[in-house]
Amino acid sequence: MLKVSAVTSPGEIDFRPGDVLLLTVKSQDTDAALRDLHNVEKDIPIFCLQNGVRNEETAAGISKGFMASLCVSRQSLSPMGR
């Protein structure tokens, strides 16, 4: 089992070589979260795991460590083709 710590501010993180950031905030909080992070750590790889649009543009504009964005589509299927 991998223990993962959660924090409420980037200043609470003890960054180490090889760390990456999984960004999971709501879209309206992306800019502020990344700016707070940039004040503490400028070169960490960032992976946006959000369901909004334009989060990756925000991340790429603030951090040169932006790596990837995950987009997930969901389709509801009715039972038995109904």
C-alpha cells in the first residue's frame, strides 16, 4: 500500500527529487493553486487530473513543469438498450 499525503497548501510539502504533483482542484481554483505552488517550487512536474477545460493552459502558463492533462469522457448507457 502506498501512503499518500494530502495538504491544504504547497508550503506544507517537503519536496524531494523525483516528486510530481497531481493537481486535483476544482477548475476555478487552478490558477491560485498553481501560483501558490510556484512560490514554493518552480520545477516540479505537474499532472492535471481535472474534469474542466483550459486547466492545462493555465498550468502551462504558470509552470514550466507542466507535463500532461487527463481528459475523461463518460457516457451513460441505458440498461438493455432502452
